[in-house]
Amino acid sequence: MRLLPPCHAALVSSLYLKVAAATTIKERQAPNIPDYVTKFGAILIKSDLVVNFTNFGQAPLVYIDVNDPYLPSDIGAQVVNTKPEINYTELTNVPPDLNLQDLASLNAASNCSSFDTCVSYLTSRETPTTDQPWLHGVLPDSNGKTQGVTSAAIIVNDHGSGLVDAFYFYFYAFNLGETVNLAGLGLNVSSALIGNHVGDWEHTMLRFQNGMPQTMWYSAHDSGFVYTYQAVAKNNSRPIVYASLGGHANYPTPGTQSRFDIVQINDSTSAGPLWDPVASAYFYTFTPTSDSNGTFAPAGSSPSAPTSWLYYLGKWGDKQLPDSDPHQLDLAGVAATWQDGPTGPLDKYLNRTGTCPQPQEPCNTTSVLPSPSGNTAPAQTTSRTEFASTSTSATAAATSGGGTASSGTPSSKPTASSAAGGSVPQEFESVALMLVGIALNALQCLK
């Protein structure tokens, strides 16, 4: 869930994962990535131009929440299953079969010069308030691989003088919002679903100094956490990440993740399906040209990886639904049931001074993990209703890589739907609305 406008501060934590593959690949580009980055699992590249996949050492592993119906998704399928729009109107001056390799052409077609000013949206061909199989993504197999699809991107920025940042970007086709407890605020509803959006980019970052990992960042909504590398929980030397139910925020421990006390907003994490992002990823080097821009080059095990999509300045999902839409619930312009899709990796501060993004500097680095709290397997959230079941064949056809997604939505898993329209009244008392807005915005300030 993303609350607007964000209030940048600092939080703390880290991540990582496991890999099991056996292949030797010759690297065609980016020969200058140091071998210690491979040693600690940040990227599968060596400076001697050869990558040996027989021993990944400490490559990252992500645990998806056991009840999450929105799984890792194919990056390219997001383009295939959407159409570019501005102000809810489809663009016509674009390539006929838009794909990752020409996605940046939308910048000129929509007169985009920066992330802040770009109003281009990759918009679902069918309304996201109804079930679309491709939104559910792909369940990792027994080895943690999202078969047939590319669901992650690994980007390495070598700052020089021994300082190297390795970013792991994780892609989901849909972000399921949070059920916000509004009881006691004078409203005529006790809770509301806030923060649905098509497209979801999350990431972690590992910082090295002179070949040794120092600190870890992982994203959590509009903020994130920094921990020392030594503090991160590990499984056989491999750091662990827990992706939260629906919203995919990253945490170092399972359980209930409390985000605020005035308006109750909790994330839930658990050791569900194991995902190995680097097993199905594009690999790139990043050369900064400024604090907010730079160039990308394919690297490692994906020497022919497309790069145009990395320069796209628009949103990877639909534009926020207007207040007139019956499915929309807008809380004083601060948060809404259906929000804008996210921007891509280039907008995530790839050329950082510290471990956390510049707007959140100076960030606190913690050397002790929080204690797990609450249930490690969250119960069904009653305010969310179910999509209709989807077929495996229909979902597989919707992924550009031909991978297989979940074959349905079990009744134990919460999903987004049109429940917000009709069942949640649109009229609220203005004073209470402002209180909710202030409280939600304060959440960002406390992060």
C-alpha cells in the first residue's frame, strides 16, 4: 500500500535468498563486476568472464506469505496485458506490439521528461476490479524458480573505491491493499480496504565495501529498513526475506508487522512458498550519470536482456480510479482503495549515498532484528471478498513466458474485488475523514 503524499524518514532491515542450479555461463558484458558480489549472492557474475552456478554461496531467498494469491509475475507480461493511457485515454502513436524492448518509446509518445511529470499509465485491458488471471502471477516450483517467466531484475552499481551496491528488484502484477481499522473515528464504516494497485515493484539492496557485505536495505511500501549484514537472519548462511501478504513489503521476520497505532495498519508475513528471484531474472550493470539517472547494460546470465523498459518514466499499472467510480473510496485525498501503479527501478535511487534512498537519509542502521510477533500464518481477512476461480490454462496464456500461475484462488486466500463499491459507503463526515488522512500521513512520517 502506498500512502500519499509520502513522508520520508528512516527504518531498518535486510534480506536475501537461496539458489539451486548447475550450469556454467560465459559472460559477454560487464566484466568489471567483482567476484565477491557473486560470493555473497548479490549477482551471478565474475570478473573473469565466467559464472559458475554450481555453488551460489549465499544467494537470497524470499518467502511469500502462505495466504498470498498475488505471486511473482512476468515483467514482460505486464506490458502485453496492458495498454498505454493518459487520463484514461489510450495512446495511439505507439508501436503496434509494445514490449519490453521498446517500452521507453512511450516517454516521447506521452511527452514525458521525468518521473514526476510523466502521466503515462500501463492500464489493464479489463478493469482490475474484476478478476484477471494474469494478475495472480506464477507460483515458484520446488526449487523456488518461476518457470517460464522472468520475475526479477538484478542491478549492480559499482561506485568505485571498493563500494558496490547490488539491487534485487522483485515484480508482482498486483498489489493488494491493506484493511485499515477505522473503528472509533466517527465514520459509518469500521474498516476499509486501502491501497490496491496494478503493478508492484519491490526491492532489496546489499552494500559491499572492499568485497565484504556491510548493510542491507529492503523496501516496505513507501519506506524501508536497514540492518547490518550480520544481523540478518540466515538459513545455511543465506539471508531470508519475508514478503507481506498482498502488499509484498519486505521484512526480516515472520508474523504480524505493526505499522501504526492510531489507525491500525498491520502487515502479515509467513514462511509460505519459497521464491528464488535470481533463478528467473534479468541482470544489469548501472552506470550513473547523475543522482537520479544513468545507463544500463545487460550482464551475466542475461547478455541479451532488454534494456528499454528500464528507462520508461511512466507507471506500471492503472491510474487511480476517479472518485466517481463506484469501486473507489478516497480518504481525503491521502489514501484510496484504488491507487496509481508504481514507477520502475530507475526511480528507486540506484545511485545512493547511504544504504537507504536519498529522501530517507540519514537512515538508522540497526544490528538487532525485531522479535517475531503475532501469528506467523495470518487468518482470512473478512473484509476482502474472493475473485472467481481462474483456470491454469487461462493464466498460463496470459504470461508472456508461458509459465503457469496459480490455478485458482482458494477460499483461504484474500483477494481484491469490487467489494469496496456498494458495500463501503462513499459519504463520510468531513472531520473524521481529515483525521484519518492526518493519521495515515503520519504513518509515513513515523517510518
